[in-house]
Amino acid sequence: MRLKGLDLNLLVALDVLLEERSVSRAAKRLHLSQPAASAALGRLRDYFQDELLVLHGKRLIPTSFAENLMPELKRVTKQIDDLVSMSTEFDPAQSERLFRFMASDYMVTVLMSRVLEKLAVQAPGVKLDMRLPEDSVYQVFERGEIDLMLIPEEFLLPNHPAVEIFEEPYVVVGWQGNPVMKGRMTVKKFFDATHVAVTLGPKRDPSFTERSLEKLGHQRRVDVYVPHFSAVPWLLLNTGRLAIMQQRLARKFTDVLPLAVAPMPFEFPVMRIMAQYHSARDNDQGLKWFIKLLQQSA
């Protein structure tokens, strides 16, 4: 296919050439002969009116123009790869698709080991690229650079489909030797204690827990903030601190650490974890299969 006089296959060749910075290695990856790879580089130079790669000693060095092309080239080739992957039919047993998605460390801890077990049986060729939440995640999502966001319902973007994966109740967690964890957890015990809390990303955004407490008009005594949910249990050991934790995550850690769990001493909302995907991928059968796998694993 040609677009503005350029054979689009040459973009794939250029991407590999710029990565390898060697015609012979690029030829091997492209399943071409070395003369064919050299010819492709010559055609690219003619089209862009730039040397693109210049011999320096025994290595090819990208020109400044080629350096500027690289991020856009990566974006375009990835979008083409995604387009090809979005077949109306999907055979998990034969697929080698890479699913890219955003999930917190909590989601990775409580869900992904189950997912990987199922993948090994149902879709051994499928690969996963898991990314932690970041400030630019919504922009990355809108650009189509990730397939899914696994997020609480209240963080969903409007105008894009979302499917519930599971519901998660919350519990109070503390060290087994903490006197506060002896007997029934009361509102007084809870608010008299100090707490460990999670803030998200570089901007230290409040988590679902903090947002819910604020809506309920509650304020607890937090003396330790951490950036990851899985760090919380370790900071409760041998202290009088408490934490509000997702029930699934609490169960994971009580299996390996001397922690005790108590019900919340007051009404607290259940979190609904959703899988949100771009509206442009509504007919992506592979993505729908993967979402179903997440639901089954949960």
C-alpha cells in the first residue's frame, strides 16, 4: 500500500533499522537479504531526503531528523499492529497478541496470578504488558496506546464502554499483636488509632478509600502515606497502626504475615472494579475474550 508515494512496508523496515542500527541485523529481523535491506534504506533516504543513518566507525548512527522520527514511527507502527490484531475473529489457542493494560499493584497482586494460570492453558501465546497508573493514563488511553484500564467505577471516563470485573468490600487490618485488634473493632478504637494510607501517582491523588472516607465525613489519623497498596501490610507489623484494605488483598497477606482482620466498624461502600476500553474497540473480539477471562479469574 502506498500513501503519498511511500510504500508503507518501508516504515516497518525503518523502525527496525533505527532500532538495530545495523543493516545486517535489520535484514535478519525483517527476513530479508542484506542487499534488500540496503535497498529499502536507500528508498527511505530518497523519500525523506535525509541520510537517516550515517556510518560512524562500524556503527550506523541516526541523523537528528531520524531521531525526531522515531517516537512518531513507534506510535504509527503500534497503531497498525493494533489494527491488524483487532480481527472480527479471535482464536485464543493460536493467538500471539499482546494485551496492554493499566492496573494498580493491588489488582496485579489479587488477580493476575489467576489470569496467568488460565492463559497458560487457554492461550499460551498471549502476552501481557501491565502498567501502573500514572498522571497521563487517560491521555495514553485516548490515544489507543493501552487496551484496557482496570479501575474503580468512580474513575471511569465518560463516553467509553466499561464492564464490571468484580466487587470488593473493605476490611480493617492490623498486626496480630496490636491490642486494638483484640475483641470487636469499634468506631472509637478505629479513630483513636493511627493509620497507614495510600496516595496515587506523582500528584499523590487520594485513593478510593480516602475519597469514600471524605464523602462519609470521616477523618482518620494518618501518620504514614505510601505509594503502593502492597506496601501497606508491611508497615503494620509490630505497631499499633491500622489500615483500611481491600478484602482480597488482606487475605493474600494474612496468609504470609502475622496480621489480623476485622470488619469495618461503620458502613463503608463496596468498590466496583471495572474494565474500560476505547469505544473504537467495541467490536474487538480478542479484547472481549480477555475481559471475560478477567471476570472468570476474579
